[in-house]
Amino acid sequence: MLNRVTFILAAVCTLTLSTLAGCVKTFDPAPEQDNPIQFQAGAGSLLLNDDVTKSSVVKSSFAAGDAFTVYGWHKRNEDLIFSGNKATVTLGNNGTWTYPNIKQWEWDDTGTDYYDFLAIYPATSAPATPETSPLSASVSYNAVSSQFDLMASGLRRSYDASMSVRQAVVPLHFTHLLCAIRVVITNKGTSPVTLNSLYFRELVVSGTVNVTLRNDGDITSSLTDLGRDTNNDLFGFTEDKTVPAKNGSVDGTYIFPEENEYDLLIPQELNTVYANPVLVLHYNGTGSETIYLKDIKRQDDPTRLINKWEAGVRYTYYVDFNLDGGVQVTVITTEWDNVTAQTPGIML
């Protein structure tokens, strides 16, 4: 491995009867061993998005150049372990994750030592210095200025008597901190529909996502500094889009943003006294529909309303048009299970 570093541990006790008895703590590994803390990644995530402006494209695996930030805390030293408080870990063209100034495992033999790790994807979103007690980080997100798949992972590696266990790779399973939204327009009539515009209003568009590593090694997240836009049309289009007429058994369909793309937004309440989040559609020059998001029901359980967008869940709003017998708009949505909101195969 390139840039390998071997740390030589200096003994602080002299070999005299008066001091030897007080020198009981030993360090593992032995000085001649080289045991780097390193990253590996296996095949693919279920939802990992390119760092692009506005909507994002779902990827099925990591690509060369992808990077996340990791913070490490060592109980023995009561300090952050990486140079500059964090390490930026990048996937190279050879399929290996690397970071500058490789660190070494430095366990003591007390049996109570541990390392804490907190990772943020993408690396460009992570703050320079995390909070250290407990290990946590706060990331600002604004869906209007740019969108990316904000994810986090955490893990505590506790002391184990087996050296191979202590120094084994540490798996990081990332959790999505945002929700994913898209709209599918379906024309069930025999005449084309011209969509003049589509947009949302009164959504929370920005906020601070706070991620904290718990003592059990899992992470919790919270939102602060939420910013709602009540004046503008959001995440839509204003140019005409034609949705073809029904052709036999095939309905005409238009997907926004695009096939396999989503708007990645701050999780938020939809039934609130502060605002009325809506989806607005204008069509055929004079037609208009305003759909209140708090009134939309789950497709898999029509007795339940979708009164909030949750982190790690993908929401697809299906809007069905039928102009042949008067305007009929039916909206249903399909939620995306939280169990897919992780990226197996990333290792520390």
C-alpha cells in the first residue's frame, strides 16, 4: 500500500524497580507491526446519487472519484485520530479506497478501549471539524442551489481480545438523510394533454442536518434552521410538455424530473399550520389543478394520509389525466421502503 506509515511507540518507563511496578499499560500492536486503518468498498449501493445541480440520477454502484469524509475518535487519547480532524476517502481507478496520511490502529490492553467513526457522503458537504463529545457533525443543505444524496454512517469498534478482530475492516452502512420526490403524469384520454407548467409551492427547501453517533454505534439525525420558501414556484418547469394520448392499452406518460431522477429534499411535515405545501399543474392553456400534499393517501394503504416526507423514503406522485369526460385528476403515491436506504459494501 502506498504511503504506509509505521508508528514507533516510545516507552515512558525506565527499567528500575521503583518505576517498573507503576508501568502497567501496554500498547498493541507491537512496534514492528504495520496495521493501517483503511477503507474498502464492495459492489454497489441501492441509491447513491451523483453530486449534481437540482435533480439527481440514481446510481447502482460507486464510481472512481466518489469520496466521503470520515471522522475518528479514540477513547485512549480522548482525541480525533485523523490529520486535520478528518480524512477524505476517495475511490481510485483501481477500485481501492484511499486517503492521505494513513493512520494505524493503536489499541491499549485495558479491555475498555474503543474507536468511534462517523462518515458523511459526499465529502464536499462535510464540515472541517466535528463535535467530539459525542462524535457528531452538522451539514447545511439547500435543495434550490444544489442537490446531492446526503448520507451518513457511524460505528463504534470496541476492544476485543483477538488482534484480528480489533484490526479487521469496519463496515459502514450509510443512511439517507433526505427524501426523494418525483411526479409521473399519465394521460388516460384519447386527446393529447399539453402541460404548460408544473411546480411545488411552500416547501421547506433548506436546513441543517445534524448527525450524532450513539454509544451503541448507531446514528441519529435531527433538523434545525429550516427555511421555507413561500414566494416562489419550486422544482418544476414552465415550458410546454406534451403528454401523448392513450394509444390502445398504452397510456401516455411524462415523468418529472426525468426517468430515474428525483428531487432530493429536506424531510418535512406536510400538514402544518405554518404553510400549505401544494403541487400545481397548468395544462391546455387555461386548465389548472392545485393538489394539497397533506390530502394525498398512500397507495398501499388508502386509509392513511402522507402527512410528512421522511428521510430515506422515495415518494412518486402519480397524476392521472382524463379529459374525455371532463377533467379527472387522481393522485396516488408509492413510498420507498427505508430498508433500501443503506450502502452495503463500504468498509473502514
